[in-house]
Amino acid sequence: MTALDVLERRYFPPPGTPDAAPVSRRGTVRPLVDGVEYFDALRREIDALRPGDRWYLTGWLFAPGFRFGVGGPTVETLLVSAAAAGIDVRVLLWASRLLLSGPADGPLAAYRRVTELNVRAAERLRSLTVPSGAAPLSGRVLLDWSGNAASSHHMKLAVLVRGGQVTAFAGGLDLWPDRYDSAPHTSMPVLGVDGRPLPWGWHDAGVVVTGEPARRVLGTVETRWAEASTLSPATYDVGDGQRPYNPPPLAPPLAPLPPPALPAADARTGVQVVRSWPAAKEFRGVLRTSLPWRTLPAGGVHEILRTLTTAIGAARRYVYVEDQAFDAEGTLFPLLAGACRRGVKVIALLPGWVDPNDGGNAPLNAVLSPAVRRGLLDPVPPAQQQNLAVWRLNGVTVHSKVVLIDDEFLCVGSANAMDRSLQDTMLGDDSELSVAAVSTGSLVADLRVRLWAEHLRVTGAAALAEIRDLDRSLGVWRPAWGGGLTVPHPASPLALIGPAVAVPTARSPSRGS
């Protein structure tokens, strides 16, 4: 058995078990940290497209005027130009019938606003014309309201096909202006509670994959298009009267690609493309009668939870999570609590500032949330609670969805560490896509070093070498875990949320001593 066989058996669910995604060694995976790196890589792939190629996008939140860099072209300009040039362009945007039929204010107002923005974006893209008067994107932009009534389609994907070769991007990044950022995340000021501008930024992550994994992402987009284009006829009204979600004629289903010329098997890296999908295609009426998917299994797909369950259960040294929400009481928290009980160091990095798109403008995560206390801390005996360290990044919206384990396993994508991203809940069951990988090389360690160096705000060979040394760098999160860094990092915005560092209690002298 090779070393890679060992890792695949350790971190991936056994083949053939329910919700076990296929594992591929025939492709590449490259992590991308923050929006500038992610979108610049995507732009290079877009610029290389030629007539007959393909460009497919899915999004939870979409801005037609998103620019690829300061002064760069807008995404709507690139989409129209590509479609007019004979490139097969498709765009799938989330839209919620429940939200659009409900009140414009109230606790869900921010999410209704997202839906309205996507509706307006779809309307605009469909109407854009070229000098001949043609509208190249007509019939090529779908509003996808499938799934549970409260669910959202949260996949953020870009798939490009050039000469039969597929490149796919996945992660936490929507095509939205504030996502185009990089460390130190201070270039987009916001107003503080006193009305004065404060430095603020957006931290995120994604991956780009090729080969078999990219083809599986493409297959996911094919499924999304097939299901969304066959939804029941429905209309919305955002102030201009009733309009159909997806007016005909629609572009035909995606044409199949010829058999791939795949790269040789990689002896160091195994990759899974893992997905979540709601239980049914349409839910109707107060009794929640459902219409099944045409191409997906009854009950939906929950591969992300299945893989993370296996991987966290296999952790021996550390589990590192970057996440926007971190409230998975019914799914991941029992697994993380179990890791703490067996001595694994569990680190969670959360936002220090609210996502402005969720409404509001304020710091976040001053204390451990009730969900973390109930679901993660309380089930752990006091002696093992110091194996947990929850941190925030002050002044930064942490939007990445990253799990790293023991420098051997990574998972990066759109799925938050929240129950509705991973399973069916009363609050919905979102569609998600993440990429998981195991590596006998430095793939996972390289990403860990990049992330921790960014958050510590350190550079240089000496600092990076100390971070790569796990015995030392674990001490950054709790001094008792390791030696810590000798390289100074006073500019780091990291702040411990909890649990507090345990203070030894002095022993009372016994009687008669």
C-alpha cells in the first residue's frame, strides 16, 4: 500500500458507501488565497478562450458591473463579448421564490435583497446587446429557485473549457466588488460606530482544479442547468409587475464533451469534488409536497458532510477551520468536540467584522457564541477544553470556508461550517461545492503556512520557516501547544475569543502538613 493509499483510506469515506464522492488522482488542485489572486487567475483563463470554447458561471450573489481589478473590464462586458464571439456562455444565479413572495423588511430582508439583486442582474444580462442589435446572453442566464423553500444555491463556480480541456474554479468568492481584495485587508474603509472610517477588508479562499476533478465540477453545472431549465413555470414581482423567472426560449442543454485526455495519475495527491444538494427539486404548499429531481437521487446529496465526518474523525494533531458562520451544532461540532477530547488541537478563525451584505456595520465575535458553547465547548471535559482555540481577525470579514487537518488533508469551497450547508434542516438545505484533497507532499502545509503568515502579518524566510515547523507554530494559538514564533508579529489583527487561557489553581495545603 502506498503512502497516498493510506491517506485516502484515512480521510475519505470508503468507496461505495452512501454519499462517498469518487476520488481522482488524474488532475491538479491549486489553492488560491484572497480575491485578487483568485480573480486574476480566472481572468487569465477567460482571456484565453476562443470561439467554440465554453464559460459557465454559478453564483449566490452577482454584480454585472464587477471589475477584474481597478480599471479592468466588467464581467458583463466579458460575458457579452464571449457569447457574441461564439463561446458557449451560461450563467446560473440563485433566486428564492419564498423571499420574493414575502415582506421586503424583517429578519430576512438582507437575503431578499440578494435575491432581488440577482433578479436585476439576470434581467440586465439577458437584455445587453451588441452593435448588430442581437442579445447574445438571451436564454443563457437562469434564475435557479429549485430546492427547499428556505434553501439557497450557494455554489460559486466558474468552469472554462478550452479545446476539450476543463479548468474549474470553486470557493467562497462571488463576483461582487468587495471580494476583490488581498492582505493586509485594509484598503476598503468602513465607518465605525463613531462614524469615523476604519480599515476593513475581505479574506477569502478558493481552488482551481484541472483534469478529472474539473470535469466533475462541469458535471455539477450541467446538472444545475438541466434542473433549473425544467422548473415549473413561475413568476416574480420586484416592482415592475409579474415577470417569468426564465422566459423561453432557453439555450439547449450543455453538449457533452468528447472523452478526455487525462494526465497521468499523481502519486502524491488524491482529490474529491464534494457537494451538497437539497432533498427535492420543488416544494409546494403548506404540506410541503415535493417534486423530485430529474437527475439527482431522492433525499439529495450530502458528500461534504460525509467526507468531513471521516476526515475530522481521523485527525491526530490539529484541525484548523476558517469560516464565516461556525455554528454547525448538529453536524461538525460533535466531531470537533470529539477531537478535543482525544487531544487534537482545534483552531477556528472567524470574522472580526460583519459582512456588509448581511446588513449592518460592526465588529463581530467578541465572545464565544451560544452555539459554540452549547455544541462544542460544553461537551468537552474542562481538562480538554484548552484543546480548543477560537479566534477572530479584527477588522476583517473572514468569508473563507477552509478545513486543514494534520498537514495532510484540505477542504476548500463554498460550504460553511453550518448545518444548512451540510444537511437538511428546518432552515433549509443549501447546494454547495467544495474540493477536498489529501497529499503526501507539501500541498496542505503550503496552504497552512500562507494563511497563518497572512493572519500574523509576517513575511520573510525566517518567519515562514517557523510557521512551517508545526511544533513551533501551534504555539501561536495557545502557548501551551508549542514554542511559538520568535519572529515578532505586532501588526497581526488576530484576537482570541475563547475559551480563556486556563489559570492554574494553587493547591491548598493538606491538613496536618
